[in-house]
Amino acid sequence: MRLQTKLSLLILSLLLFIILVFSFYFHSLISSSLTNQLGDRVLSIAETVASIPEIKQAFSEKDPSKIIQPIAEKIRKQTGAEFVVVGNTEKKRYSHPVPDRIGESMVGKDNNEALKGKYIISQEKGTLGPSLRGIVPIYNQNGKIIGIVAVGYSLQDVDDIAMNYRKKIILISLGVILVGIIGALLIARGMKRAILGLEPEEITQLYQENKAVLESVKEGIVAVNLNGTITMVNQQAINMLQWPNERDVLRANILDISPYSPLLEIIEKGEAVTDKEFSLNDEFFIANYLPIMSERGNITGWVSSFRSKSELSRLTQELAQVRQYSEALRAQTHEYSNKLYMISGLIQLQSYQEAIDFIAREFDIHQNLLNFIKQEISDVMIGGLLIGKFNQANELKIHFDIDRESSFKEIPEGIERDSLTTIIGNLIDNAMEAVMKPGAKAKNIKIYFSDFGNDLILEVEDSGIGISPEIEDKIFERGFSTKKLENHGVGLFLVEKIIKKLNGYISYTPNPEGGSVFTVIIPKS
């Protein structure tokens, strides 16, 4: 059964149940109220008749009915009562709607209670049928009971009046049901339109698919309504922003979770923003802010997607390293072309021994490096990086030396190789830049690796111009750089952040012979 049909039937069933309950309740209430009102009325009429002086005086006459009957009939006709009967203490009638019954005994046990001085409202069956009647005693001037007055309405008349009210209740109920049917259909149709014509099962499946998609992306995603209340967040955003779990975040105001979030400022401006930088918990992010539009084109909320700027910087540097590798290979190709020309010239000059010595020397240099890296550095990514940096250094006429006492075989699986290559690549690049600056003592770089003990140790030593004591405390700050260029001052900041993430630390010491020494220690566990 479709959702629209289920919703319509549910609303109609609930409405019908409520109408039936209230109909029976109001019918019972009206019947009870009508009976009480008529009871009070007949009792009031009876009291009025009992207080008429002419009727009281008539009891002392020889034929009281001649005086009482006309008065009683007049009152009966004026009030619409079924009967107005006056009788003496022996319950002998002095008035009756049927004149032939005058002089007969009054019917009903409640007459005895009235003769005791009580005012009675009761339902009894008399000579005119079942009736609702009120009976009161008649007192003389001395306060003695001399008779009784009984005034009544036929129960059939009471039922007729109740029936009129019952018909009205039924008509009103039918009208309400008709309106309810129309309303239920409109509500069901509106609900169907609001959920884009989807069935509950389709909504559940769509929600699960969207949740899976949101959790699969590497970007953090946060959606808020116009009041800043968080309506959706993925786990990546919670991890990146260091928020509590999803249950605590959803339905909370974003300013309660992140007081310095720029989202509310974006909402007030009402314009989409791309590639906006913001910081939170000493972390920098690049975010995009886009409005959520309704079918009518109104903005109903905002969604923000963001990534860590450090991660983007790391990716940028990795791309830069790939570019450097390609340039180094291009340079190596150019260098080897020159060497081939040199070998060709030596052969043409018949200097065969010099050519053989030159080839052997070049072969030994590269082959020794390759053998050492294969033997002592098990990870191919780190080995490839070192070979690329070695070739790049040769092109720049930099003496690039890897300490032959180094060993980097036992690298735990839990330490990402991308993190290690980023650390090594940045430190070597900085060392190359340092030795290429004017004033450098020499163009020497020395690398040392160690995996002995419980830590991984990396040491990069250069003979560059070094770092002045005034700026030693700033070299790991984001954005700080001695280069007067944009987009610098990220390398050492990123290196330190990665090392801290691996529970390690990095230190800087001046090289006694001139230059710098950076030491990195990373725990294996």
C-alpha cells in the first residue's frame, strides 16, 4: 500500500473515531441536560400551581374541580405540558386533561412522597403513558398539606426533542467527515509532494546511499539551516574539526560547537563563497560555502565542504617533487648526453684507457649508490626519492652524500610512507636551497638514517649559510620564510605537523663547520 493511501486511511480512521466518540458524548450530554431542564421546568410549574390562592381556596369548596380544572387546563396549554393534575390528600383528582378521569385516584408511587412534604422529579407511567413529572405538596394558610400538584411532559416528547438534536449532531458529523476526507486527501497529497513522491522504503534507501556517499569523500561536509543549526555532518568533518560525536553535534547551533565559524557571516551575506581560508584549533582549512535552494528558488540552508590546507600543501609539494624528479631526469639525460659525447671524443682520439676509466668511474658512483639503497633502504618510495635527489644534486653541482652507516630497513607498517617521503623531501630541498645561496661555505649535503632501537632517526646536514639565532624560534611557524615570495613558509611547518602526528619531534642545531643540522626522531610504536 502506498504512503498516500496509508496516510489518508490513517487520518480518516482517526477522524471517524474522534467524531463517533464525541457524537455519543454530546448526545448523552444533551439528553441528560434536556431531562434535567424539563425536570426543573415541571417542578417549577408545579410549584407555581401549588401557590395559586384560588386553587388553595378551592379545596374548601364542595366541588373543587369546578374551580381547579379551568385553571389547570389553562396553565397546561400555556406551558405545553402533557398534564397538570391537582389532587387532595387522598390522591383524588380535581383536574385532568381528560375530564372523565376527574375524581379518580392519581397513579404513581411518587405521589406518596409528595404527600410527605417532598418535592419530587420522577419518570413514571401514568394513565397518559410514560412521562417526566414534577410533584409538589399544596399547603394551606396554616402550613398543613391539603393536596398535591403533578405536572408532566410525555417522555415521547422528550425523545422527539432529543431526536432533533441527534439529527443535528449526525448532520454536523457527516459534514465534518466530508471535510475530513477532503482534508486527508489534501494533506496526503501535500505530504507526497513534500517528499518528492518517494515512498518510505525509497527514502530510507536514498538516505543510506547519501550517508555512504558523504562518508566516502575525503572532504569534511557540514550543512546548516538559516538559523545556524547543524542539520548534517559527515565523520570526516567531525574528525577534522575535532568535534564530539555526530549525535551531540546534530541539531546544535554551529556557534555553540565552533564559536569562530564563518558560516553565519556567509549566511548573512547570502552569497556563495569558494576557496575561503579559515583556521580552527591551530589548523588551517580551505572551504567552499554554497546555498541550499528549494524548488521555488529560496535559500533554505547552507552547506560547507572543506579540506585541510596542510594536506593540500602536502599534495602540492608532492606534485612539485614529481616535477623536480622529471626535471632532474631531464637534466640527467642532458648530462649523460654530454658524457656520451666525451666518451665518443676520447674513442675518436684513440684514448681508449681514459674512456674506459671514465666509464668505470661513472658506473661505480651510481651502482654503489643503487646497491647501498637496495641493501639498506627497503622502501622503494624512499629509495626512489633519494635517487632523484642525488641526480638533482649532481645537476646543481652539489655533493650529495648518504652516510654508509645508515640503515632504514625496519619501518613499521603503521607509519605512512607518504609522511616519511614528505619529511625527507622537504628537509633535502631546504638543504639544497641553503647551499645554493650566496655566502654558503660549500655545496655539501649529508644524510644519515637509522632504524636501530625503538626509534627512526633522520639527520640532514648542510654547509649552507645557516640560520641566524634571531629567527631560530620562528622557522617552524606557518607562513614564516626568509624568501620574499608568496606561498612560502609551509615546508617546515608541514614537516613539524606530520612529525607531531607520528608522536615524534624535530630539532635544529647549527653546524659547527657552517650550515644547519636538522634531526628527526620518530617512535616505531
